[in-house]
Amino acid sequence: MKTASKIYTAIIFVFLFAPIAILLVFSFNDAKSLSVMSGVSLRWYRELFHDEATLQSVRNTLILAVSAMVISTVMGTAASVGMEKLRSRWLRSALNTATDIPMTNPDIITGISLMLMFVFVGRLFGLANSLSFWTMLIAHVTFCLPYVILQVQPRLRQMDPSLPEAAQDLGCTPLRAFFKVTIPEIMPGIITGAIMAFTMSLDDFVISYFTSGAGFQTLPIRIYNMTKKTVTPKMYALATIIFFVILALLLISNLTDQSDKKYRKK
């Protein structure tokens, strides 16, 4: 039974990570082939760093992801605190349900509905271009926000509610008690939520495609446009770099959770 479970686990991991492994290996291939390894080379990495259009799309993606992460983290933390302080269970449940909708709703429905709203508002105010960087940012904050709330709320529930009250009894104002006591207690959840918001924004294509303007192109949209012609091995190199960046963020998130658990046990 143990042998069968190990084999099953190994098959699952091969199924999940074999495509990524192939991409990593062939990003160092000296030729364009995805079937024949003609030699190990950093050729595609060098060409990647000389491709100005791709680098610009990477910069755009990072600017968008970091902006969405910061805004959604601040808003999500504030929303979580406010929702946990509600006395009405019915209202809290209704807000939690409304928060879950962007996560469960298909991306294409969210993207189309946001696009229609932005176009409507743009025409209402007589704007020449209804879609721009700002519409993409609003869209990304919209679908990143629930992930932050999902990470911060459990931390608030685990926190001893008497801690902020004790700080206020010792002379802290409610605002000072929030920043000195509540924020440090829920910081692991905030960090995890921020990382999730960053990765979700970095990865998104469907919603970005429907809400992007003509002058702002993210990396997923550029790769999609390239598939109409051909995807060069430079994209393998770029995907490899992104994979290791995301892997590092996941390790940071897991280490934060583990250190927090050890601290709580003490």
C-alpha cells in the first residue's frame, strides 16, 4: 500500500512539473529546437536582455503587479479588520460571500463586465480612451483584494482580542494600538496575502486583455500576441526567471508561516 501511494505521488509530481522541467532545460539550449539539445548556452538569456519590447512589457507587468499588491494589501487589511468588528453575523456572512465572488467568478465574465463598466464610465465623461493603465490597475485590485482578505481574516480570528484592549488601557490610542499590536500580530497573513496578490496580478491574462489600453502592454498579453506568429526561445528564458522568482516568494511565504507557528508555540 505504501509503495502504491509513493508511485501515485511520483506520477502526480511528474505530471505537474515535467512541462516546467522541459522549459527550464531547453531555455539553456543553444538552438531553437524543443526536441534536440544541441548544447548548453546562455544565448537566449542574452537575447532576452537585448529585447527592448519584451523588457518594457516586463517593466509594465511589474509596475502593475506591485501597485495592485500595495493597494489591495492596504484595502484588504482594512476590510478584514472592519468585517471582523461587525456585530451582525448576517452582515458579516453577506460581506464574506460578496468578497468570494471575484474568486469564484470565471475570469472571462469578470473581464468583460469590468470592460463594459469602464467603457460606459469613459463615454459618460466623454473620454477619448476609456481603457488605460488605470483601468487595468482597478481590475487587478478587484480580483486581488479577496485573496488578501482570505489570508488576513484567519489571523485576526486567531489573535487574542484582549491585546489591543490592554494596549489602550496602558495609554495607547486606538490607532496606535492598531499599528503597535494588531498589525504585528497579523503580519504573517498580510505578507502571505501580499505575495498572493503579487503573483495573481503577475500571472493574469484574461482580465488584463479585456481592460488594457493601447499604450500599455503586460507580459502575458505580449506572449499571446507572439503566439500568432512564433514564440522564440527567449520566452523560455523569461519563463525560467519568473519561475524562480515565484519559487522564492513561495519559500518566503512558507518560512514566514513556520516562524509564526514556532513563535505561537513558545
